[in-house]
Amino acid sequence: MAPLRFEIVTAERQVYADEVDMVVAPGLEGQLGILPHHAPLLTALQPGELRVKKGGEEVSIFVSGGFLEVRPDKVVVLASTAERAEEIDVSRAEAARKRAQERLQGRVEEELDSARAKASLARAMARLKIAEKGRRRRGQPGLLGQ
């Protein structure tokens, strides 16, 4: 099967660009699998793990949401933020997770604050999951010393 040209772009930089075999992205309705010759598509993404498969390798990238466009010649993800597993600041993500959990456990008066805390928690948990996968792929011990 012919490879698929794939790029992830943020306002600051190009996070990833390569010929790949498959992209699995966190769509609003669930996971989207994109293979070469996929029908044209434009969809929103939710925060989570985007996986890129090339040969026997798989790369995990955190995306904060954004948009995925499938064109005849390539697939492009436009995201506010995107981080490869090795770029994730685990201590910062852990601190964000703790803050969000504390907000949710406390008495949240406004529904908007609760929604923000839930969104923050989801982003932090996704970052930690992707960082953990990256560490395991590199043969390093897990975040919990496993």
C-alpha cells in the first residue's frame, strides 16, 4: 500500500511530518483510523492520543484538540498544542491532574468551573498516558517505577 503523507502543525511549529502507513486520531465521536486513499474528510478532534503507525513502529502524540483534514495528497492535523511522548513534561502534567482533581472534589459553585476542571483533568490524564507509553517504548521504567 502506498504511504500516506501526514503532518501535525501548531501555531508555533511543525510537530510531525512524514510518510506513514496509518493515523489513528481522537475524533469527537470516537477513534478515527485513516489509511492511504481515505475519502476526503474534515473533522474536529478532542484532546487525546493521536497514534502514527509506520512500518512496525508506532508514535504517540498528545493533541489538545483541533482539526483533522484528509486531502487526496495528504492528511493534516491543525492543533492548538501537540506534544510527542518524549516532549511531555510529566511533573507539569501531574501537577495539572492534581489541581483539576482538587477542583472537582471541592464544592464547585459554577458549572463552567466544573467543565473547565474536567477538561483540564482529561488533558492531563492523556498527557500522562502518552508519556508512559513513550517511556515503555524506549525501554525506560514506568512513571510509577514499574
